[in-house]
Amino acid sequence: MTPTPYEQNFGTAYQQSLVTLGEAMRGIIRHFGADTVYGVGGDFAANLIAALDQGGLTVSPSSNEMHAGFCACAQAEVQGMGFCLTTYTVGSLPCSTAAALAKTEGLPVVFISGAPGEDEVHQTSIHHMVQPGDSWRTEYDAALRSFAALGLRAERLQGDRSRGQPNISAYRFFELVKHAWLHREPVFIEVPRNLVFALTQPLSLPPMDQLQSDEIPFAGLQAVLDNIVAKFKAAKHPLVYFGVQVRRNPQLTQLMVDFCRRFRIPYASHWFAKGAVDETDPLCLGGYNGAFSAPELRAYIETRVDYVLDLGTSIIPQDTASAFQTGTHFIADFPNKTVLKSTVPREKELVRILQGLLQADLPQYAYTAPQRSTPPLAPDAKMDFHVLTDVINRLQSAQDFGTVFVPEVGNSFFASFGLAPKATQLGVNWLANPWYAAMGTALPYARIATETVRDAGHSDRVVLITGDGGFHFQLNELIHVQKQGLPLTIVYMRNDVFHLGKSGNGPIYHCSTSGFDVHKLVQAYGGEARRCETIGDFSTYYRECLAANSGIRLIEVPCSLEPEYQCREIALLNLYIQSRNGNAEARQRWEAVKQGQTKG
């Protein structure tokens, strides 16, 4: 038998050590902790599906490519890494929305696309290419350029380039996945279909704890630590205010909570960091966002706090994170604070500083939690947005399990900031896309949360909170919830319009119709539904749904557009929008809110 070029060059033992690219990819994906890749099939992805869907790895379908990308984003949120697989251009380009979300949220998601074989790339057009059939030029790199324009590392793997030298496609795949993991950002990889079963250089994958060096290339950490300790010692009512860099890092989150508990220091979260901690802990003040914060929280922070350790918030002020740029975010302009933002992979320097603070000689602070008011919740009173979170918080207090809340973009998203979720076994208790322009993420997110909870044997429940507009955007993903037998409770807040930011009565605001029967729809997916108009009816069925913890169960809540039935956050947001649109009365009322003269 004629020896192969690899055997001629490096010998028989080396030849026998070679693996196919598909085998190597499968091993790398599992090495980073994933056992599922979410995707939609296609001709250029067929070889990849055949190679990956075995050996403990599953290629799981989604209802469309965008949802596959959103599933991978949720996978990164709850499992640490996300993987999405689609076909060439017509499959990968619809994932650009999810890629933008992953880039914005700092999620390590690997977008994998099948591609034409290297022997197919020449001067002839190939179906799926982004160009008209009568074009004078061929365009093979449209997807690569599209993802690169979002700021992603985008690369097409390459085959052999020299006789006797096996290709390095597996190594390049590993390097790109490692980059996503280290830097918590997405990458895009095209894999020519002729390479999937081609031999590639074997890899000896390093343990995960060796993927980065423990060395930090910055001096001065001890000086920073000493300064923070001195400021804590001089303070009587300090506060730890934490952001997204803490939420993304479970080790850092635990260190922060341990530090606060040791010295009885209260902590509050940046709005984008919600979901990382047990908000029923007496030391947790919840989410702070200026005028949009709970009145008791706002009063405590803005009148009592005398030092703030600002830990891992965003580098650039964002609209939602800065109380919509209204000038009401007290912490943003508070002079006596220390701002720590990580600049190295996996927040190593913040971990070091928190480890040092845990050993510091600090006093026990005399912290007393502010009393929070709860409105009366009469069983026969109307159920609507104005009491939604108060009712759920009360119900949660009697549960012996945690709940992962997944709010959809719109009123449900802003109302959900009033939730005070307790700890979950999953480690995440509020899972959403804070960049609320990307409607349609909640159901894919809920699907992944329920999959992860079930596979891990946790007792957590998953509750999706959505309006009718957001629900219509994505309800086709229910087929996979049904197919997999996943338990999911859906709180369906129904008013048949896109209400958030509504400034007219044109057809564009009408997202549904009163004739739509959501109960029959849910029944078609094997679930059940009930309409609940009062707090008592809602509470009874909500408890029943979470106790059963099986199948799809939908709670329909008819909602009013009258101001008295809006939750505080929605009312304030609409008031602010009106003031910016020139409404004189709204401007006057908003100024009062800014000054803390009213609770909104």
C-alpha cells in the first residue's frame, strides 16, 4: 500500500495519530463544556451535522436560524459557552442579529457555518451566494464581512497548503473558540464542507484552568487595594454597586457576596447585572437606576450612602444603565467612590482585589435594610402590570424552590425589574436581553433554561413573562418545547397592542386582535391555558402551574392601557418619553421625579 504524503514525511505513527476535522471540532466543543449545538440544517452544513451529532454531542434544531443564534446566546448565559450551526450565507446571515446581541452582552458564542468546499470556490456563482445571477464578479465572503463588520473575529478554515503537511484547521478552530471563551465575545467560523472529513493535525487540549496565565501584567494592585480599604474604614454607610463584569463571572459574584456578608455591607446591582444574586438576601438592595429605582432603594442610596465601591460596571455609559440619560443616576456622579473595571480576560485583577478585601481588617457595619412598602393585594382586585411583580414576589416567598424569570422585550421587561428573585440552583434567576431592541429572545432563552434545569436535575422553575406582541414574534419555538417535553409557565400579558413607547393609534401599534384565541394555540402545542382577571385567580393558577412543573402552561392576563394599571417603571418611562417629545405638563412632572419629589 502506497504511503500517504503525511506518512512519507513524518512516519507511520504520526499518520495514525491524525484525526478528521469533524472529530477534532467535536472534541473541542465538548472540552469547553457544551453537549449541544443549536442550529438549522442545510446542504453546506450536512457534513458538519453528520460529524458533530455523535459521541455525546447533539445538534439540536431550532425553528429558524435567528432562534438558533438566540438559543446559543442563552446557552452562553447559563452554561458558559454557546454554539450555533447553520448553512452558508442564507443560514448564517440571519444569525447576525444574535451575533450583535452576543457582542453587546459579552457572550462567548461560536457561530459555525458550513461553506462551499475549497475546490468549489472559483469564478462560478454558487447557490446561496449574495449576488445576482448576472453579476460580473463572484462574492464568496459576504457572511465573513458581515460578521466582521459587527466587530467579530471571522475566519474561514483552510485545508492543506503543502504536500506532507496536514492542515491546521483544527488548531485554528480551537484558537477561535478559546478567544471567544477568554474574551467573552462571539466568533464566526466558516467550515468548507470538503474539510470536515479531511485529516488535520492532532491536538493535545490544555485543561481549562491553563487557558490563561495567572500573571497579571499590571503593577499597582496592592496600592489600589490599600486605597479601597482606607476608604471603607473612613465610611459609615458604604455600598457595593456591581455591574455586568460581575454578573458574567460566577467566581467574582461569589467573592463579592462573601465580602459583603463578612462585613455587613449592602450591595445593589446595575440594571444590566440583574439575575446574578439572591435578591431576597437582606443585604441586597436590588437594582439601582436613578429615578427608575424603587423609592425605598433610591432614598437609601441617595441620602445615606457615603462611599461606593463601583465594581465591574460598563465602561461607556448606556441609556438604560444611566436612567435613560436623564441625569438622575446618583451613583454615576457620586464623588466618593472607587471605580474598578476589568481590562484583562476573565476579570483576573478584580478577583485578586476581592480576595484581598476578604482578608482586610474592616469593621462590621451597622446596616439596617430599608423598609419596603407592599400595596394591598386583595384577591378580588384586578390583575395587571401595576401589581404583577408584587404578586409574584409574594407567591415566591412561599416556594421551596427557585424561579428563573425570563421577561420579553417591552412592558414585561421593564416591569420585571420589580421582581426580587431568590437564589436558584441554576445560578441565574433573571435571564433577559437588556438591549431591548432585539425582540424575540425570551422563548429561546426560556427553552435553554428549562433544558439546562432538567438535564441537571434542579428543582428550579422557569417562568416566561411576555406581552402579546413579543409572544407573536417567537411562538414557533414552542414546537421544540413541546417536542422535548419541557416544563414552561408563560405569563401572557394581553392588551393586543405594542404599548411601550406608543405614540398614536396607527395600525403599526396593533400587534394582535381580540379574536385571537391563545388558548387553542397553546392546546395545539400540547399545553393548557387559563384566563385570570383577578389577583386571586392568578395566584391560584400560578401556584398550580409551578407545582405541576410539566408541559406548557399559559396564564392569560387581560391588561388595561389606563395609567392606573401601569407599573411604576412603565409609567415613568412613558412620562419621560412624553417630556422629551415636548409635552409641557409631562416636563413639569418629570422634573419633580428627577428631584425625588414624587414616587412617579
